[in-house]
Amino acid sequence: MNKLIIKQRLALGIFFTLITINAISAEQKHLVIYGATGQVGSHIMLEALARGHKVTAVTRDLKRIKEKFKIDGPVADNFFPVQSDVTDLDLVNKTISGADVVVVAVGYSGSPDNDPAKTVQNIAANNLIAAARKLGDSAPRIIQFTGTSSLRIGDKYLHEMGPQQESSGLGTKAHANSYGHILALETYLSVSDVEWTVFTASRTGGKSRGVRTGNFQTNLGLLNITVDKSKKFKTFDYIRPLSWEDLGVAIINEIENPQYPKKQFTAHY
């Protein structure tokens, strides 16, 4: 049974009887994945399991992960659902200890007073850096997902361009979420004593939804495109959306074969 068929069946919820028969495609790593029940986190998790890696799937509510993946009995020996919270530093310290890589796929959940600094994605970045520093040489590598708003064209973030900016005015949930991702990225960019990588989506979904091709380009988070300034800026006019499945492939590829240490990168067709 090839890995793609396994991945498709995993996505349908026929989960634990299939994982254990996979051949390990690379050196097995222990991944802690925050946001494992979300669109981004679940596809990263399924890709990691399909390649034989060990996964600690973190959720704030174990009931959600059991419902999403139809868990009603024993689980595979390389899958560990746990209840924790990336905004609680003490819990982060305990949860990531012993891991090789921590993947952070959280965000878009708002914040108190719509303050970007209080978004989950920004708090997560600061907590994981603090926890990694505490662990020292045994600290895992951090890979955090950030939204499209933190990609750049020239010297501007997409958050600052066109209709996205018009609909994301100060004090709104949309602004807090978009700028929260930028703050998380800038936090990492200021750090040199922790191993980190930021993966930024170049848009996801669209007509590519549900397709795992493994055929895409990766590059630094600076889009080399020429913007037509005579019309409103729309990312979809310039970039074909990456599927959720290929997003998972891109991140696990980076974990198995690091190309962007202490850098932001993106993937696109």
C-alpha cells in the first residue's frame, strides 16, 4: 500500500490500523504539533504519520481530537494525543521536552481587545522561544506556521496591501489576526540562539483543495512578482493556492531535510 493511499484513508478517519504498517521514509523524529485539529495542523500531522514519524498531537480539548479522527479505541504506538495549551509557558515547558521538532499551527482565533500582541500566534512564538532557551542544547527545533499576511512583496507585507488592508482596519479581529502573524515572524527574526523556521502559506485551498502532488516550489518569504498597480491587489491573481495536503508535504520535507534554518520560507505552485 503506497503512502498516498494511506494518507487519503487517514484523512477519512480510518486511522490507527494503517499507520503502523508504514515504512519509515527517513530517520524517525518526534514531532510535537500544536493545533493538531485545525486544517493546517491536521494535514501536517497526517503527512508526518504517513512517513513514520512519532507525533504528539496537542489540543486544548481531547474530545475534539477524538471526534475529528474518530478515535474510539487503542491508538498506534507513534501517535500521542495530549491536552495542553501553547499560551501557558509552564505547560509548554513540559510538553516539548524530549521532542526533536515543535510545529506550531495555531492562530486566527482573535485576542482580547483585538490586540495583535495578545494573539495566540504571537504568544506561542514568545513561549516557545523561552521554553527552548530553558532546555538549552536539548531544545527542539521550532517550525511555526504564519498566515499569508506575513509574506512580503518588496518592502511591504501583504497585510499592508490592497483590499486586505482595507478590510483589516485597526481594532478589528481581522487586523489583530493578520498583524499577530507578522509579530510572531518578527519575534523569530530577532532571535539567533534558538533553532527556528517560519513557514508562511502563499494561500491555500482553491481549486487545489484535496490534491497531494508533492510538486511545488519553495523559496524565501519574499514574493518575486510584479504587481499591477492599476487594479486592486488580490493574491489569487498572482499565486495558485497551495493545497492543504501539499502544505503538509512542504513542512515535513523541511523537517526531514532542512533548507531554511532561521529563515522564513513559503511554498507555491
